[in-house]
Amino acid sequence: MSTFEEHTAGFLAIELDGAGYEDLARAVLAAESAGFHVATFADAPVPGRVNALQRAAYAGPVTRNIALVPEVDTVYTEPFHISTQLASLDYVSGGRAGWIATAAEAPEAAAAVGRSFVEGDALAQEAAASIEVGRRLWDSWEDDAVIRDVATGRYIDVDKLHYVDFETPADFAGPGYSVKGPSIIPRPLQGQLPVLAAASLVGDGQVPVDAVDAVLVSAPTPELLAAEVRHVRARLGASVAIVAELDVVLDSRGQAAASRSDTSQDDGRARFVGSAAGLTDYLDSLLKEADGVRLHPASLAVELDELARLVLPELRRRGSLRAPIQDGTFRGLLGLGRAVNRYSTSAAAAAAAGK
């Protein structure tokens, strides 16, 4: 986990929801060129639309620096498949993948897979189990398990593949399950992908704080967002990164932001409506409280242009925005070191030798 104490500047993420396959490459390259550190991909059961993880995978080979972080459901998606697909995303992105673990009350998702509807406290229980399965499976291959020994005809060292032996607890609210493992994908390039979740889902007997690397913090208004960030940091401690959520509607092309803001929609997130200069001042202040901010543009085409031209360059000039990490990893961006493999035979041997 990272405390971010060594960082004096924050990072910016942008939600690319709304960019289909035909626009996705253009949008993610524009976000990367603008200096965004992270692109996220929302997921929703929209007919005819590929899911968030598939869109992130499509963006992987065409980008170089920006982290790619899809939302992936933990309730109605098989944990084994989540783990292997995210590991594959880490490979196609060169170590820039992450996971926003979601657990929403979604009757339509339950119906789609023929499962009983999950709600209330059981959602956090499903999320915690899915995250634990994913992390164990990522560790089920040691880093040097692939040996490619032509002389002996061995591709892997079977002694460095491990069973994860996961079983849901006895008080599990939903249908219990077990996962034996190992994974069908070698350990991700990052070892462990950074896991993010809504702050409301973490701590207080829900998803354990040490199961995630960052939390997403929401508030109903921009005026309350900084205070909520401070509250969450005090509640969860310094071991996780705090990412503030902000809807953005900007003045653009002679049109006032207020005339483009749909006040009938309430997604529970703070919404900034105004000029690029005003947003710059607001983010400059907010990044002194939060480790990062995820922006949700009202119109990707409109807001991304304004952000790239006017907001990010000024934030960098002021020193409140971190420079993009060239050829780095998402773990590196979050200040996380190399993840220790819980099953590593070499680590166990070193520990036994007192090293």
C-alpha cells in the first residue's frame, strides 16, 4: 500500500464512458496526449455494447503511458474469469492495468445470469470474496514459473504453480463457492494489479481496507467533496490512495456550461459547472486533499478538448499535477512497490534462512 507522503502533486483520471470502438482509440490517445494519468471505463448493461474490460483491452496496444482501469462487477461475474481477464489486460497494456471492483444492486444483471438478486450487506461480502480470489490467483504463478527449457521440453516449473484453496465463509450470504486454481494465466506483469473500490464499500466490516489500493470518494456537491475526502482518509488511514469523483461541465465554444448541464440527472457525484479557469482553481485546491481526481465529462468530445488545452497545462505549471510516468506501471503511479507473492517458494526459503 502507498501513503503518498513522498508526493507533492496529484494525478488525474478521466472516465471514457461514451467512447465506442469507433471513437475509443482517438479518445484514449487524446487523453494520454493531454497528460491524463489514468483512463477508466464504466460498465453498464447496454445492448450491443462490449463491456468495460474489453474496451480497456482494445486500448492497451494503442497506448503507451496511460493506465487503463475498467469497472468489473464482483457480484454476477465469475471470480476466476475476472482474475484471468484482468491479468491478460495487464499483459496487453504492458503493466498499466487496474481494476475498479464494483458491487451494485442490479436486478437486470442477476436475471441475465440466472442468479438470485443480491442486495444490502451481501454486496460487500461478494466484492470482498471476489477480490480475494483474484489476488490469490494472481499469486498462484510465481514470477519465474515460466522456464521455457528447450533441452528438457518443459515450459513451466510445476513446483512454482500453487493451489489457492479459496472457499467462501460459512456465513456467506449468496451461493457459496470454492476456487482451487492455479490460474490459467501467468502472474501479471505488475504481480498484483491495483484494486480500487468505492469508499462506501470499504472498511466498517465490509471490504477490508487492506484488500484495496485506492478508494473512490463521492459527495453531493463540490463544496462538500474536500471535506468528504478528509473524512474518508481519517476513517481508512493512510494505507490507501484517495481519489475524488467529479462530474465536469465546462464553458466551451461560446456556449455556457450552465446551458449544457442536465440538472435532472443525479448520480450522487459532485458536479462542477463553469469555466476552465474556475475548474483549474478548484482542482488545484482539491489535489491538496486528494491523491487524485477522476473527472467525468458531460460530453467527452467537448470537455476533453477544454481540459487538454486549458486545465491540465495550467495545473502542471502550478506544480499541483504530477508529470506522466513514461513507460511506467499503474503500481508505480500509485507509489506501490513490487507485490510480494504470498506463495513464493523463493520468498519462503529466504525467510527460513533469515534473509
